Amino acid sequence: MTGIIITEATIPMAIVQYLLPALALAGTAFAQCSNSGTLTIASSADASELASCTTYSGSVAIETGLAYPKNSNGLQQVEVLTVRRITGNLSVTDAIDLSSLSFGSLESIGGFELSGLTRLSELSMPRLSEVSQLNFTALPALQTMDFGGTGITQAESILITNTGLSSLTGINNLESVDTFNINNNQALQNISLQVTSITNALLIEANNGYQSGLTTSFPMLETATNMTFRNCSSISLPALDNVTEDLGFYGNTFETFFAPNLTSAGGLIFVDNTALTNISLPQLVAINATYQIANNTELKEINGFTKLSIVKGALDFSGNFTEVQLPALTQVQGAFNLQTSARIDCSAFDDLSSKNVIRGKYTCLGSRARPGTTGTGSGSDGDGEEESSAAGLIQANLPTLLGGTSLLAGLLQIIL
């Protein structure tokens, strides 16, 4: 078989004239749409270079000293069309005169950071649906996010802090997220998220001008690793089944908390919720770390834990409650501390302690002037009783054995 040898003579002149330049142009375009470093946009010409790409392989940053024309108010606008995907990060930081940022075709970004943009009031990405990390910090003029359609549905982490946002429209249809941190957004009054799981941590605090008016709803959330709520007026978790680490509520103003399907939690903590009158967790069976209820001044009865059987850490209740019922309790592996300013009957817990259901140091005290958390208070004053270790008795009576606190203080002065 005779081999075919392609020479310049066998190639039509049209191919030589048009194909080779086209290949060269394609190579140039590929180079323009790929960067092992970061493409910096400082001018409209830089933005046009990015707009020539459908996918940009690399990261993009918009400079602090942006050389864009300003309008009569001294404000700048950046608009980029065509590019649909940025494989790396898109970051815009400290461009203080930037008022409008628009990526009309962008669908996916690696990371998305906006920081220190004090005059940014318009953010338009009507096709964006997927980011790895979203980090919005110090955007006081930004009131809304236009992500169009269903908005962002996939993200690994979300951080929104110190913005002017009044709602989270644009990310409220998230289907999954690892970390969700929303804090210090003075105008934000509502958070409603459709996620079914939070695999790392959720933190919501200090929004709505610290007025504790923020309402939160997670109607489809079933599992989470760690959840912290502060300064909220209502919290809805109707589908929540399991929290592997802590579920904590601090300084909120809701009156009732009801999680009808929660069966287990790592730690469970209610502290300084001044309007709280009722907690109901009818399916809760196990708490695998600390169980703390402290300084919830309107909470008079703790009786919404009818199936709670096991507490693997400490049980620590303090406040002014008059009744505590834990009818299914079979095991407390850590200390048991119950202190209240009201009169309370400790006999049921005395019995559990005597049967070794409570395995750590046992304290149950009523009519306390200053009810304390674990490690505070000893002896019986009022209706409660305490059983404690020998070490605890020695510590409690050491001043008496030495002739009073003044003598003890004198001895310490001599020693020191």
C-alpha cells in the first residue's frame, strides 16, 4: 500500500489561507480564557477580554483602584456579559466607588467574595445558581441580591455579615450547604431556607439591629452538625431529626420552642432567652454532651422532655423554675446540677442519684438567692438536697475547719 504524503502542494490554498489563521486565533482565545494566576480587571478593556470567554479557567479580581468612568455622583459600574463559568474565584474588594456589579450570563463560580464595597447597591447575576464559597462582608448599601430564577441552589459555605440586606432572596432556595453564617445585618428581618442538611455549622446572630426581631424558618432541615441561634424572635425546625454536635439558643426572644421530630442532639443549650415560657421536644431520647438550661427568667416549668432517657454529659439547670419532670431518664453520665430560686421538690432526683442513674456529682437546690450553674453552690438551703463527693465536702467546709474565712485569708497572706 502506497503511503500518502501530504505536502503544501496537496493542500488547497484556501485551507492554508484561512484555516491556519483560525487555529492561531483559537490558540490566542484559549490563552485569554485561561490563567494559572488571577485575571485582574482594572478597566473596561480588561472586562472585554473576560467577556470574550464562555468559560474562564482561573480566578478573577476587580481592583481597588478601578479605572472605570464615574457618573455625576462619582459612582462606577461594571458589567460583564457572555462568560458563563469561572472555575476559580471572583473577588471584588475595597472598590469604594463601585455602585453596580453585573454578570449577565454567569452561572457558576468557584468562590465569590465581595468585601468593603461601601457604595455597592446593585448586584445582578440573574443566572447564577452554583458557588463553592460565598463571602459578603461590609456591604452597607446592598439591600437586595438579584440572582434570578431559583437563585443559588448549591454552595459549600455562606458568610454574610455587616450588609444592608433586608432579605436573603437569591439564596433561600439552597438545597445543600456545609456552613451557613449570617450575622450583624442590621436590616435583616427574616431567614427562610430550604436546605435538608447542614454538614458543618449554622450560626445566626446579631441581625435586625440587635432588636431580636429576626424570624427564622428551616422547614425541610433534617440533620445538622452544629447550630447556634442568637437574637431571634422565632425559630422553626419542624423536620429536624438529629444534631450531631451542639444545638444552642442564646439571648433570643421567642416564647416557645417546639421541635416535634428531634430525637437526638450532641449538646442542647438554652441560655438567657428571657421570654421563653415553654420547651417541647416530645421525641428527644438522647443528648450526647451537655444539657443546659440557664437564666431563662420566664421559664417556670421544664416538662417537655417526656422521652429523654440518656444524657452522656452534664445536666445543668439553673433559674427560677418550680417544676422539673424527666420521667424517662435512665442515665446521666456527668454531673447533675439543678438550682432554682423557687421552692422545688428534689425527691425524684434524690432517688435517681441513689440508684446510680446519676453518675457524676449530684446537686439539687431550691430557694437559692443566686441559682448557679455546674460547679457553683453547695449544701442544702431551702427545699432541695444535695449529695456530693468527699472532695466537694472538704472544699465546702475548709474555711470552717480553719476557723473561718478571715483566718484563711491571713494564712494565705503569710504563705504568699
